[in-house]
Amino acid sequence: MLNILVIHGYVQSAATVAENTLPLREALADIAHLHYVDGPRLDASPSRPWWILDSDLEHDIRAADRWKDVVEWWSQELSKNQYDGIIGLSQGAAMTALLLSMLKSPEKVPGFKVTKEQPIQFAILCSGLSPFLLKDYTGLQLLFIKVFGPSMSRMAVYTKFRIYPRYIASGILLTERFISWLMYNWLLAVDPADTIVPAWKTEALQKLFTDSQLLSHSEGHRIPVQGNWPKNMRKFIQQNMREG
């Protein structure tokens, strides 16, 4: 039986995503168990975002402390459980791409220590967006200074002129080229009429991966479960597990 991690988005929870994906759970019941996780609590908020966003759905520079909590949480979660694949929704899809990059080079992420090997071979990203896309160079520099001190700001200067888009997670710099090296199979789902994460953001995310496919649906900002979607996801999972 496969173990598949399901990562919620900015305002969802494990319970709400589980409720909304019952048809998918039923379609996979004989081959996989879906593990719905709740991210770490955020003080004075019912939501559990993986990082705090501003009004443009970009990384809020004030969220450095939150990211440290998330890194510690993932260290604990992935030291207790092993997963064969990941399904991510919205910000959870961005977290999926970022997490797989972190697992590829854990030494580049301060505080990230995983004691179990993770046999992950595929990821399904729904209504996703690129992680930590920072358009504001000043904000990028301030984040480096807050986390590492003024000396690290020179890396931000290099980033401004050499890397675009820019991806950063408390010290791990994720470029388009780096993510494309990740040897996973990717399936991305997008609703062209999504009003929360515009389709172009998901399309931009898909371009970061070499072995990927992007499919459309009409279910809005969610993991699609109507029509042939559960069957298609099952087929994608089985094919990629056989290849692995």
C-alpha cells in the first residue's frame, strides 16, 4: 500500500481537504492511503499557512519566523513518516515543490533535519503557484539580513542580477534550473477560470519541471475529483510507481 502525503493550502485544513477529496480516496483505496496533514498552528489565526502571503500572493517579508516553525515541523513529520508521493493544493502545491527541493539538498536549509529516507517518486500539484516568488529586491535583501545577518545580503545582490524568478526559503535558493533537476514525475491540474490563483501562475510553475504534464478542469480552486479525474490520478500514480 502506497503512502501519499496531502498538503493543504493557505486557508484549508487536513479535514476540509479530506472531505473534498472523498471520490479520490475511494478510487485509490486499494492501492494507496492518503495522509492529510495540518501544518503548524499560527498564533491568533484559525488557518495554518505554510508561509504568510501579501495581497499579491507573494511571500510576505515579515514571515521569516513563521518559516522557521515550518522547517522544524517538516523535520519532525518526515522523521516519523515515509511517503511515496505528494498531492498539494494551492500554497500546498508550492510547498510540495519547495519541500522536494529541500529534501534534495537538506544541508542548504538551516534547521531542516530528516531522519527517515523519503522514497517519493511523484507529485500532483493542484492550483499551484511558484514558491517564494519575490519581485521586491529590497524585501529579498531584508529577509536574508533578518535570518542570517548583513553579510548574507551580498547573496541577494547576486540574486538580483543573475536569477529570475527568485526563490528563497531561509537560505535555500531555488532557481528554475535547480528545480528542473529534481527527478520526479509531476502532474499539474489547473482551472483556467480559477479566481484565487490565476492559471498563469500554475502554468509558470509547470515550466519549472522537465518531466511534467498540465491538465485542465472546471472545478475551481480545489483538487479535482469529478468525472475521470480520480481514474486519471490513479493511472498516473500506478504508472509512475511501476517506473520507479
